[in-house]
Amino acid sequence: MLNNFEHSQFAHCESGVVSTLLTHYGLKMSEPMAFGITSTLSFAFLPIIKLNNMPLIAYRALPKNIVRNIEKVLGVKIFKKQYKDILEANLELTRLVEAENKLVGLQTSVFYLPYMPPNMRFHFNAHNLLVYGKKGKNYKISDPVFEEVVECNEKDLTRARFAKGVFAPKGFLYYPMNIPSSLDYVSILKKAIRKNAKSMLTPFPFAGIKGMRRLAKSIEKLQNNKDARYVKNYLTHIVRMQEEIGTGGGGFRFLYAAFLQEAKTYDLDKDKLQKASELITQSGDTLRLFALKCVESAKKLEKLNAKEISEILIKASTLEEEAFKMLKSI
Amino acid sequence: MKKTEVPLENNSTLNGQKKVMYAVSEKGEFSRVNYGSSVEEFATITAVEEYQNLQEECLEEIKQNIASPIKYFMYKNRMDISTLSSVVGMFSFRVKRHLQMKYFKNLNDKIVQKYANAFGVNIEEIKEFTHVK
């Protein structure tokens, strides 16, 4: 077990875990850096994919994007493993944290974690956490979205690691193996920012800026929908996807803005970074306002002004479009 | 978001925990701050209540011999058909059928056991389902 492990709380689970892992294994990296360097900011609105009868809305790239891309981007070697055998997965985890004193990251479901508040337990399979030790039958866990460290017994953690469904974790376990000694941050950052700009400005109509506008259109249609229960659920579903799953959609914007701010310490176009960072912060604020309006309307459906709500989202998309057009040529 | 604008409302769904976001100071520097949002609270509670409503409605359907207890347990575990079908390892059209009383009555124990495992209950709790409030 690690005795000197220090827990900290992050805005988002996956970037928090990767940032802690890299820092622990010798490469100091902040959460915004881990998030930005892997070009994780995104938007997707896929009405054909349904979750509990609601369309898929995502404010960042697919789960595992950070773990996968950090290898390629930084040239670090990360040990990654999924398991078929539940027993083997458990033995290996115990061996790593007990005998080898390693800090490891895991992908889990949220639903089966006993320390999660009951109201937060949904079948969301792409949660990430760190295990830093074991005491008796209990694993010592540093969950990046919690204020303090927590414990979880073997049985429940195993259940959470082998939950089925969309993004099934299959016991996914990971930790860095070796860290490169020197990194050319200027070129890494340039590439990462350009890549993210490209994905936000994609012509594909269900992603990036265009995806935001597509969602705005679908909100406008709610005005004439007579099914009050559906409208209420739809509006709050958007807010939950934005603010709760992982962290806020507004939250992801602030995270990226913080990344651009940090990128200014390297030899890049500082004016562009500063301006883009401000624009994306504004977009995050706008998305927060958007969430507020969605909830207000869901509370009082007779006062629903769908056009007003959709225009707030369009405003956020315009801010991001301006920012990423600028960043494209950094 | 500016540090001074960060919401500090109560969010009962987090059981006293506070989440973290990056906020910007007057000097333009970002750092992590705790926040609490009643907007998020409302959205979560709506989702939780929706499952409770579905459970209530399902109890009515069970009384009328339309829906099976499996449907009730599905909602109780906050699942939809696609999640449940991947947990029990059956195609969703089969699961959909098992949610109806007329098909449920003819199910053998082996299949009901699969559902019992998925919901973490005894097989009897599903087979001899009587809901006591």
C-alpha cells in the first residue's frame, strides 16, 4: 500500500485520474493539461442512439479517449488490460496494490459503488477511479470527484468493474509504465489544439458546433409537443448530460479554457490562446445559463419558451466557433 | 466562470459532498473551487422521480395482469430494456416479452434466475411478487 498518497478532488473523473497517475509516476501534469493535450473537448448529439428513451448528448469525446490518446501524444507507455475472468482481475488488482505498492486506475460503473449517494447511482459505465491500497477485504480508493478518500469492499468493486451495458468496463485497469525523459511541449500542444479545433469544426452535422445547433433545433420543436412528461424529462436530461455525467458541459468548457491558459506558458501565440480561452470561458457561462433556463422551463412548462432556450445554445456554439477558428491556425 | 459567480447552493443529491469546477480569478488565473448547484439538483431529482413514477405505473399494470414483476424490478434498478438485456445476456426482443405477464407465467426457473441475479434478489421475490408498501 502507498503510505504517502495524497488525494485531490477534480472536476472530471478521467482527466483527474490520468493527471494523478502521471504525476505520481514522475511526470507532473495538471488536470486541464491531461484534458486538453488529448483533445477531449467535444460535442455530440445523436438522436438515433437512445439512453432510457432519450437521445445521446455528450460534451466531450468518448470515454477512454484520454487514457488512449495520452500514450500517443506523450509517448508514455501505459499498461492497459481488460479481463474475461473476474477472479483473475481481482487477484491481479490485489497483487498490484498490495505487493507492488502501485497506484492503478480503474474503469467502473457508478451504479454498484456503495459509497455513491443513492440519488447519483445510474447505469453509467465510464466512471474512473484510483486504487491505492487494500485493507482486509476493502480496497482503498481515491475517487477523483469526491472530497475525501473512500473505501469499497471487494465484492461491490468487482461488480462495478464488470457491469454490463454501453461502455462495459470489462475490468479495465491501467497505469503508466515508463515516462519519457524529455518532451517537446510546443509541438505537442500545437498538434493537440489543432486536432481539437478540427473536430469541433467538423462538417458532420451531429458533432461539434453543428451538433450544438442541431440540438438547438430539436429543442425548438418541443414548443409544440403536447406530452408534458416527455418535455420535462427531455429538458432535464439535457442538463444531466451537461452537468452531471462526469462533470458539467459548462465544466468541460472551463477545463479547456484553463488548459489554453496553461498552454500560454509555452512558446505559442499568446494572444490567440488568451482570446480563445476567454471565448470558451464565455461559452461555458452561456451553457450554465442554458442549463438554468432548461430547468426553469421544466419546472413551469406553461412558461416554456423553446426559442429563447435554443438561442442561448446557439450563442454558445457561435462563441466556440470563433474560438476554434482562431485556434485552427495556431 | 468568475470565482465570484460560482454557485454555492445546496444540492441534496450529493449527500453533503461538493463538486469541483475551474473558475477564473480577477487576474485571469484558473483554479479549482467547490460549488453546489440547485439546477443540477433538480435535474437529478427529476430523473430519480421518473423511475419512481414508472415503478408506480408498473404496479398498476401488474395488478391488471399486463406487466410482469421483471418490469417492476427493471425500473427499480434504474435500467432500461437495452441495459437489462445486456446484463442478462439475452436479446432485447426476448427481454421485452418477459416484461409481459402472459409470457412471464410460462418462464422456467433457469431464466427467472438470470433476472434474479441481475437484480440481486431471490428468485422467489420475483416469482411470488406481491408488493407491500
